[in-house]
Amino acid sequence: MFVDIAKITIKAGDGGDGAVSFHREKYVASGGPDGGDGGKGGDVIFVADSNLSTLMDFRYKRKFEAKKGNNGQGGRKFGKKAEDLIIRVPVGTIVKETETGRIMADLSTQEPVVVARGGKGGWGNTHFSTPTRQTPRFSKPGMPGEQFDVTLELKLLADVGLVGFPNVGKSTLVSVVSAAKPQIANYHFTTINPTLGVVSMGEGNSFVMADIPGIIEGAWQGAGLGHQFLRHVERCRLLVHVVDVSGSEGRDPKADFDTINDELKKFNEELSTRPMIVAGNKCDLATDEQIAEFKEYVESKGYSFFPIMAAIRWDVDPLLNKILEELSKLPPITRYEAQPVPEVDLSTVNSKEIRIKVCDGVFFVECDWLLKVLRTVNFDDYDGLTYFENVLQSSGIYEKLREAGVQEGDTVSIYDLEFEYVE
């Protein structure tokens, strides 16, 4: 079964907890703290696999979770980092955050992409030893790993997309110009899965052609096979519109041509500007007058027209040569850039969610939305520091710290960030 969209939940591993421990050895007095840090949680990494062609594997398994990092131990032993979770998807899969629609990754190459980062390990009590605090009896828990509900959307990577009504000869054309073997029969919707074929033109010239299942009027609203496969047209550099020029099924070729173009435009306005070549198929069933009339109509709209008989490969080579010529002028296949995480809207935060715990003079601050802010701030940048200072002030965190009794010079710890409080 061909599945090209799936919704799953991914959870990176939490960091291991830091240890509270003190060095104990015979004849060694006051050995001091020696609790090790926790290990980092595993990342969730997506990898494009050319051996996969469908998202079927995600139809039944919906939750993927990486392992937690190991906890720290005494003797300054750090916890082991957890293994990353590798999720393999077909080439061309786009990962989107379900809630916001933000593009997180485009798996168009073999390069692995970290989509959810594992939490950092918590600090052991060794980190909290100072001249005035020589026996810290506390440590930090590991930071939680990132968790997202994501939508996987497969958009095939093809140079050329064949579009048109069902049963006009798209599958036949792919089968005679490449090694692809799509199902071919004389009835509608024979092709229910997109088929890719590599067309070799000699001397190292080749391109990938995609047979997109038949589109009918109302497809952009879900009619027929609906927009389930229209998304695969979006990446194609060039469209070849295959039309039954003979009208063998009682339809008008000109009306068919306009209907399909209208469906593409309604689904995605940009598709109406995509370069297109028109192939008039089934010329053996058409009269010379029918072919000439349709040719004049198509060329009046600015498109190149090629009459063919795909079943016997008649006059297909001129069409392929024109395709290769057009592709040489076009930019490469569309790649989608990952979009940055949006800043937290401070007007919507709830100060009641802020949790402050005091231990041996250290003020620990925790808050779920604050963790998201920390992950977006570059502390090596002045503007980043200014933004974070504004977050602490406007969200009420400084006010909560003062209510908890913080004094100038006290240590404030916010997850993996630590600083001295200054009035």
C-alpha cells in the first residue's frame, strides 16, 4: 500500500541525573563531593533511505522515543550518553511540526537530520562545591529531551511530472521511455501509486519522470484520488500534460486541458506558472483535423505541442529531446529550508507555572515554557543575552526570585544555565 502522509510523535531521550556523592577513603578526611554528571539523552535523527518508497511503516507505529542518558555515579563517573534513535524515511519526505505547520526538515539528501535533541545530563554535586559550600548535598536532574507531534509528508523527487485525466496514456509513456513497469489497463484509475522512471538520453544525460495518478475535476477538493497525489507535482521542475487528443472517451480535449490546469492552480497557485509541455496522445484514433485544431489551441496559450502515440513509441523522441532542452534551463528540484523555532509569546505565559526551589543557597528555577526559550537563545550574542534578560524581567521570574528571598550575589540555576543574581 502506498502511504505518503503520516502523523507520529517523536521524543528525544532525557538527560541522565547528576549524582550526589562524597569521596570516602581510609585515612582521607573530608574527601569532598565527587558526584558525576548524567549522560546526554539520545537524539531523534531522520535519515532518507532510497530503498523506501512509502510511509507505510508509520501507519501502525505512531510513537518513537529515544533512550534516556545514564545517571552519574560517585567517583566523578559520568553517565554514558544514550544511543540516538534513527528513523528511516523515503527520499523526499518533509517533516513538519503538526501544531504549527513549521518545516523542520526536508529529507531530500542522504545527510542525517537531527529533528529532536536529547536533553543534557544533569550536573553532579561536584559542580556546586565552593569555598563556602564544601558539602553540597544536591545535584541537578537531567534536562528533558525535545518532544514533537510531527507530520511526515512524502513529495516525490522527480524532474518531470506527467499530469492529465485518467486513462490518457501517462503510464504507457513512462513504460516505453524508462525501465519502470506501472500497471497499465484500459480503465480509469489503473495507476493508484505514483511511479518513477529514469529516462536515459545517452552521453550521461538522464532525468527522472513521475507518472502521477489521474486527476479529475474537483481533485483539489478531494474528488477521485483527490489531492492525495497532487502534492507530488509540487517538486517537479517541468510538467508534461498528456491529453487524449482523439477524445475517445467522449470528452473534449480542450476542455480536459483547461480542467487539469485549473485543478493544479486551485491546489497551488505557483503550479500555474510551472513550465509545461503538452503531449497529444492517441493520435492513431484522431483525425488530422482534431490534431491540428488542438495544436492551434494549445500553442495559442503559449505551450509547445507534441503529437505522439505512446503505445508504439511513435514520435516520442522529439518530445524527450524538448524535455531535456527545457530541463537544462531550469533550476534544480525544489528543496525546502528548515524554518526556525518561533519565539515564545511572552504575553501568553503564565507566571504560576514558574517553580523555584532553594537548596543550600542555590535558587533553582524551572518552567516548561522557559526551557523552550533557553533552546532558542544564543548566549554568545549580545542581542541574545538582552532578549533573555527581557524574558526574565517581563515574565515575572525576577519577581518570583525576590519573593523566594534571593539576595545579590546568590546563585541562580535555570536548567543548564547558572549565574549570580545582581540587582
